[in-house]
Amino acid sequence: MGGGAGLSIHGRFRIATENTVFAMPETALGHFPDVGASYFLSRLPGFFGEYVGLTGAKLDGAEMLACGLATHFVPSTSLTALEADLCKVDSSDQTFASAILYAYTQYPHLRQKSAYHRLDVIDRCFSKRTVEEIISALEREVTQEPDDWILATIQALEKASPSCLKISLRSIREGRLQGVGQCLIREYRMVCHLLKGDLSKDSVEGCRAILIDKDKNPQWEPRRLEDIKDSMVDQYFERMDEEEGWEDLRFPPRNNLSASVIAANL
């Protein structure tokens, strides 16, 4: 979840099991998906990434495989044997590891109530330009046909930090057009603004309400989506003031890649 997902999701091989749970729950904590999330969420089918990033929805291993967050699904009872076979590989050639993983891989069925079965609704609603329009679209859907999943989705959005919802949506949308390096640099700027605390205190309040006091009643500021102007969101995407000691994220050189490849990814 969250930062833990960021440590593994950028790997070439990503193994899920029946016990795996994935989520980017940041908006409920007064934060926004970072760790390169605007890159990998924006590349999920349709607008599934917007749904996952804004609502903090939990996905199981089968859903991760279906949407591409996982590359392989292996039953947990086979992990020890899989690890032993991988340890026998004496080559950096990825085809050897790939062949071993393929031998252990299964293709589980999605749960009947999986959100991935709702891609049509998700695409209709989460493709909207603004968070307000997304919520309005979901409300129209549920008025046409009562649906507990849509109601739960609306409730998740209404409980989240309004500011962070808007920041997250813009971040994911920008990530669609950027490489992973660009996304990491931009997200780092966003987090620096958050930590500085000049623009919002929602991160501190979210941690208090969810993790410390656990009253689950964060007092967001601003409290309403309509009170958050585009200019307020824009500030999170601006460069930090280097004169105050804030610097952009910088990557060390990678000797195994050409300068042109590095430049293309940054």
C-alpha cells in the first residue's frame, strides 16, 4: 500500500498471490498518490487508475493481474519453491526468470463484485475533467439504478481531502503524458510543498484523524471542493524556492544506459 507499493510496482516482475492487497489510500489521509503513482496509475486500462487513486480502493491479487499492476499471479503455497528455483538462476538474462515465473503462474477468476467488472461505469464517470463532474456522474448513475458499489465509491470521495482529490486527479492526468522520471520529479515537488505546510495542513490533520487519534473525522480545510480554485492546485506543481534550501529531485547517472535514454525518461 502507498509507499510500499512504490518500492515494488516499478519492477520488471511483480508477483501477486491470493493474499495480496494493493491500495493507494493517500487522499483519505490528506495526501496524494506519489512514489511514481501518477505514472503507473495513468497507464491502467481506461480510467481505472483515476478510480483507484482518488478513492483508495483496495485491489486483490487477481484484480492486480487483470489491470496490469501485477505481472504474475502465484499461489502463496508455491512461493518458497519459486524462490528456490529463481535462486538457482546464474544469469542476468531476464528470459530465465521469466520462464520460471511462467511455470508457476496461474490465472485466477475475478470476484463477482470486483470493481474491474465495472470498467464501463468507471470510464464514463472517472473520465470527466474535474472531481466535481466525476461525483456528479456517479450520482447520475446511481439515480438510474441503485447500486451499493457506486454509493460506496461516492462516500469514499466525499470522505477524502477535497484539496488532495483535485491535486491527485491533475497529477494522474499529467502522468499520462510523462515518463516515470518526470513523474517522480514532479511528485517530489508536490510532496515538498505538502511538507512545507504553507498551502495546506490536510496531511497533518489526516494523520491525526486516521492514524493517531483514530476518530476518523478529519477537519479538512477547505472543506468543500468548490472552494478550491485551480490557482490553489497550481501551486503544488510549481518549483520550490531553491534559495530556501528546497531542491528538485535529482537522479544519479546510470552507466548502463545511454545519455539519450536517460534524457528521454526524465
